Amino acid sequence: MPDSAAVANPVNVGVVGAGRIGTSHAELLARRVPGARLLAVADLRPGAADRLASRLGCRAVANPAQLFEDSDIEAVVIAASSEAHTELIVAATAAGKAVFCEKPMGLTIADVDQAIEAAQAAGVALQVGFNRRFSADFAAARQLVVDGKIGTPQLMRSLTRDPGLANPGGVPPWTIFLQTLIHDFDTLLWLNSGSNPTTVYAAADALVAPEFKDAGLLDTAMVVIKFDNGAIATAEASFSAGYGYDVRGEVFGSAGMATIGDVARTSMRYHSRDGRLADTVRSDVELFRDAYTAEFTEFTDAVRGRREPTVTGGDARRALVLALASVESVKTGLPVSVVTIDPS
């Protein structure tokens, strides 16, 4: 539940990026997060911010710097292209703004460290968009682990299957690890918190759109992660789940098991001569609407309470290490020791 003081005194927020996820975030902040007041949207593309702002009743600006210079704006949500995240975080925090940044927070460890240091130097909140932590089913499974009801985790699984690729030629190299599986990496680290990953082995290929493989597209991947408490985890992703947006997880331990996720939109099942059918979710925005709302509630509560959010830049760093280890493993065809990616 949102803090009552935060609702009475909402945080003035600006959104950077009016693409698919930026649009969704702006709509949630404007309509579903009581502790937020959306003041402005910024996007460098001509007309993008204007179209979104006119629909939501807020201001539009062309340059993110205008948001950072606005004394009325207390916090910014960064939903621009991933390669711009670090630069935007540094600029926003230098202006004294709290920051919510979509994953990945950066594309290199040095970038992430720079962002973390900038937020710490400015004394402002920095939260990263790992929405699964705020999904009721994932949170319930994690609580079982924390309460010891699973025992010692032994086998874990997290998967993301996307309904398809609208523009395979426009997908940057290593997207499947840096943008998609990074959610699964964070989920596994979170579910097995208190333990550290030691070794990563990844295999990936272009099975959905093989004609784009030479351009760097990998659309199918499987990663095996070993932890220092003995647990073995798998993370898998595919961009060809024609049946719907599919996100699931599982924790199997010495005392029990928890399973998470269901691609079905509701529990209703239709039985006919063609078999048993279920209506499925078609996008992450639909599947995680409540989780997205909850993570922004956490962000605004943290900003107003002047405390660290529950999902930090350090969490983004740990997930990125696994993504980069996966990339290295695919390049070499060998298991990769996590300490070779992050000696610290």
C-alpha cells in the first residue's frame, strides 16, 4: 500500500522516453500511482512527447535536459534507449533528481558503477525496473524461500518467452541477454539471495529469424548458473512464443517447491471439440501492469521518505555481471567464472 503521506504530497515526476515502455510508464504514473504526479514527458524524436503529453494532460519537452533543469520536477523515470541510460542517470542525479531507470541500467560494469556513484554523490534515490519482484506470485515464492519453507534451494528456473519479433533487423546484438534475460538473472539472484553465482554457461542461436544471425541477432538462449550454496539454476528465453507472453519460474529445494507464473489471462478454460483452450496474455505491459504500478509506488515512497529503494543500482550490477558472463560464454563456447567478469 502507498504511504499516506506520499499520497497527500505526491512526487512530481518527469518521464524520459515516449516509446512503448515509456508510454506505458507515463500512463501508469498519471493514472494508477497515487504517490506520483506526472508533470512532463521528454523525447528527442519530433512529435513523440507531444502526442503522449497531450493524451495525459502534462507538458512535453524535446530534450531531457529541460526536465532535469525544471525545479518543479523531483524525480525522473528513464525509459529511453539502453545505451543512453548511464549518461541520463548522471545528468539527472547531478541536477538533484531521484531516478527510476529501466533495465539494463548500463551496458558495461563501468557504466553501472558510474551511475551508482553519481546517485550516491548526489544523495538521491536510484531504483531499477526489475518488475518481477513486485509481482504477487514471484514475491510470494521469494517469501517462502526467506521463511525456510523451501529449505536449501537446489534447482531453480526462470524463463521469458516473447510472442515474436516485429523487426528482427532492428534488434541490437546480445539483446537476449542484456535486455530480456537480465530479468531472469535478477529473479534468480533474488530468489537465491544470500548466495553468489560462481559459474555461467550459455548457449544461444538464431532459430526464429536465422537470416539475421550474421547481423548479430540471437533469438533463443539457455543459461546454466551455479551458485556457491550448491544451487543450479537455468534461465531461458525465446522470441517465438506465438501463444502469448510467457514468464515463469520455479524454486525446488530440500524441503519443498514453489512454481510461479501462468501465461493464461484468467482461470477460465473453454472446452470444445477442438480441445481445452485458454485466453493468453500477449504483452509484458498487460501481464505485469500491477507489478509496474507497485514498483512505481515503491519508488515514490522511497523518494518522499528519503530512503533507498528496495531494488538498487547494486542489484542492476549483479544482474549485468551474469548477462556479460553469458555473452562471454557464447563467444568462447565455454563456462565462464563470474570473477573473471567482475573481480570485485
